[in-house]
Amino acid sequence: MSATASAIAGPQVLAQGAQGTIDVPAIQYSALSPILIVFGVALAGVLVDAFVPAKARRVIQPLLAAAGFVAAFVAVVLLHARRQVLAAGALAIDGPTLFLEGAILLFALLAVLLVAERRLDSSGGAIVASAAITPGSPGATAQRSSAEVQTEAYPLMAFSAAGMLLFVSSNTLLIMFVALEILSLPLYLLTGLARRRRLLSQEAAMKYFLLGAFSSAFFIYGLAFVYGYAGSVNLGRIADAAGTVGANDTYLYLGMALLGIGLFFKIGAVPFHSWTPDVYQGAPTPITAFMAAGTKVAAFGALLRLFYVSFGGLRWDWRPIVWIIAILTMVVGAVLALTQRDIKRMLAYSAIAHAGFLLTGLAAANSDGLSGSLFYLVAYGFTTIAAFGLVTLVRTGDGEASDLSQWQGLGRRSPVLAGIFAFLLLALAGIPLTSGFTGKFAVFEAAIAGDATPLVVVALVTSAIAAFFYVRVIVLMFFQEPGADGPIIVTRPTLTYAAVGIGAVVTLLLGVAPQPLLDLAGTAATSGFVR
Amino acid sequence: MNSFPWLTLLLIIPAAAAVVVAVVPRRLGTLAKQITLAVTLVEFVLALLATIAYEPARAGFQFAQKYSWIKQFGISYSVGADGISLVLILLATLLVPIVVLASWDEVDAASPDGTPVVGRRSVPAFFALLLALEAGMVGVFAATDVFLFYVFFEAMLIPMYFLIGSYGPVKEQAQRSYAAVKFLLYSLLGGLLMLAAVIGLYVVSADQLGTGTFDFATLRQLDITPGVQKLLFLGFFVAFAIKAPLFPFHTWLPDAGAQSPTGGAILLVGVLDKVGTFGLIRYCIPLFPEASSYFAPMVLALAVIGIFYGALLAIGQRDMKRLVAYTSLAHFGFIAMGTFALTSQAGTGAVLYMVNHGLSTGLLFLVVGFLVARRGSRDVGAYRGMAQVTPTLAGVFLIAGLSSLALPGLNSFVSEFLVLAGTFTRYRALAIVATVGIVLAAIYILYLYQRTMTGPLVSEDARGVLDLSVREKIVVAPVVALIIALGIYPKPLIDIVRPTVTATFEDAGHTDPAPTAPVNASQTGGHS
Amino acid sequence: MSAQILAQAAGEITRTSTGEAATFWVLAPVAVLAALGMVLARNAVHGALLLVTNFFCLAVFYLLQDAPFLGFVQIVVYTGAIMVLFLFVLMLVGVDSSDSLVETLRGQRVAAIVLGVGFAGLLVFPIGGVINNGTTAAGLTAANDGGNIQAIARLLFTDYVLAFEIVSALLIIAAVGAMILGHRERVDGKVTQREMLRRRFAEGGRVTPIPGPAVYARPEGTRLPAGLPGGGTDPGAGQGAREGCGDIEGNGDGDNGAGAHARGNPRPVGAGKGTDR
Amino acid sequence: MNPSNYLILAALLFTIGAVGVLLRRNAIVVFMCVELMLNAANLTLVTFSRINGTLDGQIMAFFVMVVAAAEVVIGLAIILTIFRTRRSASVDDVNLLKY
């Protein structure tokens, strides 16, 4: 029936509508509670920003956000046995989902600690006082040392975290797309909120935004093709459709490839990585930490779900591609990291290399690979948050000492800090007794069992290359004399210390006694994805 | 006594002490030294007691303990000692207190021209690193879980890395960090290849047994196809060859040896590198018997090349520490040759060689370290005629050198003879060629001695150089004593080592060839 | 263009109809050309207008394909709101912000085009292949029974209710984001007229208003340095005025308004470029 | 005419948009190219909706529009801040991150 026809037959249609009542599907809100809590906190944060005076805001906002994340984490723990599809098939609550949700919430909590840090120097935090002030204008210099803070950062973080939670639990491509945007848009904004080096920060935001939008266009185009193929965007139904013989495979493959591009963008896999170093460098470092840990977990969670659930039957088709991308990602990440002079960029390239290692787990395409990836994500997240948190501590008079040369001799000036950083770097390099090693081991073991031995060999070789640049930083810190204008370490940034300490301790624990978490990841993975 | 947790104790004590020493404030350096010395002495006594409690006749691992660690991957904390590992643990625990004493003043001393000798002078940190290293060494020898072995294998690198990088010669900052990085990267690369093989082994075990395991005893029982064996063997072998180091993988050793503090160098060459040769005999041969036979000719070729290459480079060396490092390359050639001759006699010789080399090279490094501490130079040319002013030092130097060139009556002779004799029964030509290496050893050692100790004194200001102090004498005395004692009466060691080696080779299916020449036990002072 | 007629035409056909085909073959080239033009247009405003054209074409296609709701949403939201926002920003930024077409990365342009052609081939040929397979469209007559909007609404509030709910978060984020980047909190209260005057005099800059457009302001009072009580002239006074006049002289081709602008914009405005502001 | 022709048209538009993103240096134009890509995806969705005979495609296209609207707000706000900066601070050609 055409639009005109319906317009003419308006009253009739209404009558029909009255007779065919809409059955609103039951949404099991209890199972949604973690997501709802975080959304609620975000909304409350917006209200607080609107109505509470600036001074009180600076205290209330971090508390609110932290409390929200803790509450949501508790909700996740309470839900731990839930396995169901809810909200008319839109969301799936299952082992991997809950595992990753828990991880995301913990990372968000640590990131809030870092963002809330106000003792780093006179400036009071890494977030800009007012983003609207144009860099270079008269107010710009004043705001650097202003006590003001753009407290909207907290609700934005909460929104982003909610998007991440949705992302890993989405059971349809549409929800996945919306979640992708909910997690990304706040991050684009947050990237532009660095207090110092505003210009760099704004450019990073713009670049992140443009490339992010670009990638989500690919995602949505892929979604369209998959819809065309399967007639549905429900992950389970896509799998069913992919299982039938004689269907029109072209659309499926096109859709799979385009969706893959969209998600590979988010995890920073080569050749879709180019935003990573710039954004990591330009964003306020606590936000970088949040992004590096949270986005990676969320995007990988979605990637795993998509490829295991929807395209699980096609693994022989996508595995070669994943192989190639994994190899490229590892090699490019490790090699380009060698050339970096900026510590944040170096960590960004290291993040790229780690995405490659994680893809090895995906390429394994078995249950071990899934549990290994889950473990790896948690291990990597804690380490990377601690590492970026530590980067915020090493400062010169003009903000963070991001250039590697300024880190020279840090071991002499503050051995504990340098020691922790060295430990974190060793964890990133994958030395035994650190979580990085256990994670790599779990993933590689699965990959070898899944007949991806060559991939593992490449991964090991790139690990060796990667070890070189981690070791180089250790050399700088410990074996060289501090420069004349060496970095200043701030004395008592309690919150940052807490975040870094937690990250480092977890890194150690997961290296020494990883069994509980491995068990958790194992049960999460074996119970599998619900459809 | 066998239920007593000897090995765990041996592991925990230095590890705990390392933590304690690490938190000692910097200004209480002496306290740190005292704690370290006491702990390492206790450790040595414990190791000695364990050796007494060890029953050589019993097969299998003794003092075994096993606790599940990471269930998911079948990883357990399991330790145990057989003859091979026990003597190496003994060697390690013996050398550490000696190193502690030898480094007593090195860390915070100043060189003759007033500049600090070492780069960073946190005394407690230095000794904490030593203790951590000791824990790592004990762990790597005691582990009977392949994964645990790997963990210690890698974990050991870190303290050594910092010892080289932070405590090497202060004036050579660039070379020092270069050496440290080179050492770490070489080892990491090897370690990663081994990791691949370790994971491969796990997957094979999972295929065959249903659940994967890293338990050494279980893995030995696996029936691995030759193709897979070769791949896995290579993974392990390259790691061990880098560690040992064998000929083409050795280039890190001279740098690391030269840039380490004396104590670090002793432990590096004396014990740490033994992990490589230990791994060859403990893991490569029993786990991959067919592959070891297959690759034996290649390894032997590398070993012989190493013997000559190391010796020739040592002859041409002017830097004394590098020189000693190169001599070690030659010695490691002998050890590898003894291992891969695949006869129980050569194998026993190789294990003995590990111990003896630890003693003789340790002593050489000690003496060189004393010299360097006195004159601040590693150059051979700075030391002509030192015997005139430092007769005791020269005497010790001579003993160390003679031990190194395997003079009959000193410890190395026994092992070198066993290696050559054992190799001879299977590869005659090779054994004969290798014998020439002994001649070269005599050249580089005696040439070194001649250039440093004999002749007119290098300069007048060298006249003020002091002979060995009491502390230094205490340091060298036990080593010298052992060098002589083990040369005369090596039986206790052989008794411990031989059954294990024999069992290892027999399990792997390498029976000794029928004796064609009467070169067996009779000359070696007799064994069971 | 009469959307209603087109929509009617769409309603009568299911798969193929000459009406639809004709419309498609007329508008598809227009859409492609508009898109190409948007990519190639040097001036961003032209690009935006071409994009509007393209979006109109798409709206027609939606109407043709039994999606009247979307068709109108496309016109209202996309062409109406979003593109106007684009144009608004373009105007705000300055219409002359035409792209420099200088390549920063060598060979990048060629690479992009090659990549694009390859990508298009990768998309178009498989799809073309599928078409040749003789796909038939099920058509939406059944689904749209009872009205397209009603059917969409029913789906929206049943199967897609969660998506519908959470999408609201995006709108909040957008509002918050725009506010963060645009709104500057006034720290020191509102400035009153009196204070502004005080400040102006305290600064000692130009006090008189800038001459209006079309005034050739050479004999301007403040342009001449003021005399000081003790004799001599005040070197500071009239400084700004001189600058302003300088610009006016530079733009002597009749564009007198530029002088006023130039005070806020330290960039020298070239005579040729200045004409279109 | 086969309705699938719309798919080809959409593919062309999508490609043109993607190439535009890679070619152009003006952020606003790049963003417009992204919008073109989104619209191409929408056309595909609508066409598939017709081919499959279900309205889900249209619904999803609707969601894409909503999302795009939010994205545009954020995007243009970010782009605007950059342009403002460039104007006032005259760092016209400073491209710190090498876009």
C-alpha cells in the first residue's frame, strides 16, 4: 500500500491499529541492569553538570561515575549465571558477554581514577578547563592553570562505557552499530579535551572522528549486505542463513568483509590502524588509557561474537583473511614502534601489535582461542591502563614528558616508578611471571592447537622485535644518565598511584597465579555464546 | 630425608632474601652485603646437605614435589633433582657466596682515578639482583615441569640484564647498555623459539593423552613423529645454543662477559650458560631421541668449530674479560660435543665439564676481576710482569689457567678426558681433531699468563699494586681447593652424575657402542 | 518534483515498471554525477549543494521502493536538517575555505583512485552477477499492508524497541558534545555597558567607532596623532586606526567593509580574494 | 528493470564517497563524503528491504539516519573548533598529526 493510499485511508488504518494491538516485547530489565546502571549514571552526570555549581561538580562527578561503575560491576557479578537472549533478541547475556562487561567496568573504574587525578601539577588534571576556549586566544593560557575542569568528561565516559557494554552484548548487527556509535562519539569528544597541547588534541579528535565515521560507514554497508543475504541482522539467524546451501553467498561475503573492516578499524588492525598513534598521542592520557583498554575489549568482544556466532560456519573462508591481517598487524605494529620517539605513540604501536596477537586467538577459531582471547584482553587492559597512568606521572614543567629522551635516567631519579614501568613493559613484551606472558601463552597455545602454527611463529618473531623497543626504554631509564632537564615526578598523586598500583599488581598476579581468571575465562568460553 | 622439601627451600630462601635485601635502604649497604652473604652460605650448606641426602643409585627424580599451578594448561610447580641437576645446583650455590665476597667492595668502590667503578651504586639492589639470580638458577635446574623450566629460564634474564646494564664499567655506558640489550634480545629470541616448541610439545601431549601436560616425566613417554620431533628439537636447541652459547649464536657472550661486573661475569659464564648445555642433555636428548640422533652430526660440527673458533679468537684477544669469554666458547664446544656424542661416558664427561668449567672459568674471571680492580684496565698490555708485585695473585692465576687448559691432576682434565674418550668410541676422527683444540687452549692460556705476569714490570707506578687481600684470598681459596681436589679425586661427582646420564641416554635409546678400545673407566680414577 | 505521483507509481508496481525504470535511469546518473561533483568540487559549498541534489535523488528512490516514510525523513532530516547544518558550518568557517588540491602525500591521489576503482569493481561485479542470476524481489506490498508508517512503527516498538530506546543516548551525547565544544562558561559574570566603556577608555585604543562602509576615511580624526598637553604628539594614539585604514587602502577596489573585518582578522587579505567575502 | 540495479547505484555512490574521503583534505568535505557513504548504505538497506519483503531494512535505514544526525552534530562541532583555532591562532598549515 502506498503512502498516498494510506493517507487517504487514514481513519481505517487507525481502526486497524486499534484492533491489532502492539505487543511490546518483555525486556528483562534485571539482565540489563549493568548497562542500565551505567546509562543512568551518565544521565545523572549530565543533570549534575547542568544544576550543580562548578566546585561541587568536580567532586561529585568522579564519585558518581566511580560508584556507577562499581554498582554495575556488582550487577555483572550477580548476573554471572545468566544465559539468555533478551529484548526481542536484541541482546545476549552469556559467558563471554558478562566476562567482558566485568572487564570493561573495571577498566572504566581505573580510568575514572586517572581522570579524577588533580594533583599532577598546578593545572589540576588532564582534562581541559573549557574546551570551547580557542587555543591561542587570550583565555587559553589562563585555562592551563585554571582549577576549572570540563566535568562533562565523566558522563561522557559513562556513556562510552555503556556503549562498550552494549557492544559486547549485542545480538543483532543493528544494536552493534548503535552501540559502536554510543561508544565512539563520546570518545571523539573526550579525545579533544586534553588540557595541554590543545591543538594536538583537537586534531586528534578530528582525525579520530573522521576515520571513525568512515569505518562505521563500512560497518553499516556491511550490515546492509548481510541483511540482504539473511533477511535479518540477528546474529543467530545470520548463522542459520549462512548454514543453508544454495543461498546467495556473494552478499554474505561482501557483508562479512565490510563488517570486518568496520571492526578492524576499531581494534586498530593494520591496514586500518592509522588513527591509533595520533589519537593515542593527542588524547588526554587518562582517556588514552580508557580507550586503549576499553575500546579494545569492546571491539574484540564484538568481533569475537560476530565471527564465532554469525560466521562460525564460514571459518574456512575468513580464517585466511584473519591470518593475513593478524600477521600484518603484528609486524607493522612492532616494526613501526621501533621508530617512535614519543612514549605514547610507542605504546600506541604496541597496542597495534597486541591487536595482532589477539587476532591470533581469533584465527585459532576454537573454544581455547576464545578463552585465551578473553584472558588476554583483561591482562592487556590492566597493563596498558597502568602504563598510560604512569605516563601521566612523568612530567616536565610543561605537562607530560612524552618524548623518550626525557625519560632518560628515570631509574636514577625515581627507581620505584621506573621499576614499575619496566615491569609493565616486560609484561607487554610477554616475559614470564607477568600477565602478558600468560595471555600470549593462552592465545598461542590455542592457535597451535587450531593449526595456526605459522601464525604463532610470526607472532613469536614479532614478539622478539617488540621486545627490542620495550627493552630500549628500560635501557633509557636505567642505564643512562638523566638529562639536565629531566622529568619531574609529582609527589603525591594518590589516585593515579592507586590506578597504576592496581594495574601493576593485577599484571603480576595474572602472571603468577592466573588460574582463577583462566578458569573464569574458560567457563565463560565453554558455555559459549547464546544466540 | 627424601620427603624434606630441599629444592623448594633452596628456591624460596634466596627469593625471599632478594625481596628483603631490595628494601634495605641504600645507605645500609653493608647490612645488605651481610644478609646476602649469610643467606648464600646457608643456601650452600643446604645444597651440600641435599647432595648428601641424595641417593645416586635410585632412578628418577628425587626430592620431588608437585603442586598444580595453572590447571588450565596442565602446568604444575614440580621440582626434583637428578644427578645432573644436583651437581649444577651445588655449583651455583657454591659460586654465589664466592661472588658475593668478590663483589664486596666492587659495587661501592672507586677506581684508582677516583671515578666510581660502576654505573649505579645502589648496593642493596646489586645484592638483591644476585639473590634473585640465584633463585632463578636453582629453579631452572630443579624444575621438572617444562613450563616451569621455561619460566625460570626467562626470569633469570632480567636480574642478569640489570647486572650487566647497571653495574658494568661506569665509563663505558654505551657499550654496557649495548651488551645488556644484546644479551637480553639474543636470549629472548631463543626463549621465544623455545616457547613455540614448548607450546608445540603441549599440543602434542594434548593430542596423545587427551589433556595437555608439561610434566617432564610424562612428556618423555610421548611418541612424537620424527618430523615434529625435528621441529621441536630445533626450537629447544636454538634456545640452548644461544644460551650455552654454541658457535654461530655466541656473539653476545664476549660483550656481556666484558661488560658485566666480575661477579656477574662469573655467574653468567660459570652457571647461567650452563643452563644451555644442561638443557641439551636434560631436554633435547630425552624428549626428542630420534631428532637428536638426526641432528647430532650437525651439533658436533658446530661444537668442533666452536672449539677452534673460540680458541683462535682468544689467542688474538687483548681485552682480558673478552678473552676469558672466548675460552668459554671453546669449552662449551667440548661440552656440546660430549653431550651429542651420545655415549654415557662422554655425557658424564660433559656434565662434569660443566661443573669444572664453572670452577676454572669462575676463578679466571675472579683473577681478572682482581687485576682490573687494581689497574682499572682490561687491556692485556697494562699488566706485564705483575708476578713481581703480586705473586699470590699470579699463582692463583696460573692454577686457574692450568685448570682451564685441562692439565692432568687438575679438575678439568678428568672431564675433558672423559669427553674425548667417550666421543672417540663413536666418532674417532672428530675426537682426534678436537684434541688439537687442547693444544690451542694451552697456547691462549700460557700466552695470556706470559703477557700479564712474567717479564719486566709494565711501569713503575705498577709497583704499588697490592697483592691479594685477606678477603680475596678467602674468596679464591675454596675454588682453588676444589680445582685440585676434583682433579685428584673426582669419584664422588662421577658417582652422582653417571647413573643419571646413563639412564638418560638409555631411555632415549642411545646405547654405548661396543667398546672397541680399552678407553673406559680405568684411567679416570674409577667409577661405579 | 512531485513525490506523491512518484510514490503512487511505486505503489502500483512490485518489481518492474516502466515508470520506475524511467525514473531510475533519469535520476541514477544525476545521483552519480552529483556525487562525483561533490567529490571533485573545489568549493565546499558547491559540494554541499551537489550532495543535497544527491540526497534528493535518493529520497525519490526511497519513495519508488515502497519506503515513503524514509523518503520523507530523508528529505526532512537529511536534506533539510543535516545538510543545512553543513552549509551553516561552511558559512561559519568561511566560504572561501576551498580545498588546496595540492597533494601532501605523493601518489596518494592516484592510489586512492586506483583503490576506489578496484573497490567499485569488487562491489559492482558480484552484485551484477547476482542480478544476472535473476533475483526476484519479494516486494513490500504485504509488509506495508496497513500503511508503511504504521508497519514501521509496529516494528520499531516491538522488535527494535531496545535500539529505539538506546539511540536516545546518542542524542544526549550529541547535545552534550555540542555544548562542551561550543559553550564557554562565563567565569566573571556579565560585562555591563559601563564596564565595557571603562575598559575601552582604559586601554587607550580607538575610541571612536570605525567608519562605516563606503566612507573613505582618510581625513579621520583619530588617524592624526593626538597632541599631548606638554607639546609633542602621543605616539600610541590612533595606532589601531592606522592599521584599519591601511587595510582600506589595500582594498581600494570598492570593498570598504573589509576594513572593519580586518580588525578581527590579522591575516592580510589579498585584493583579489577579498572580493567575495 | 531489476530492483537490484539500486544496489549497483549504491555501490557506486559508496565507492565515490570512499574515494572522496581518501582524496579530499578539507575536513568538511571529507565528512560530506562519509555522509554520502552512509546514504549509499541506506539505499542498499531500503532496496534489500524491498527484495526481502521485510521492513527491517527500512527501520535500520531510519536508525542510520538518527545516528548520522547525532554524528553530524558532534563531527561538525569538532571540525568547527579546529577551524576556529586555525583562524585565530593562524596556524593554518600546522598539521601536527599529519592528517
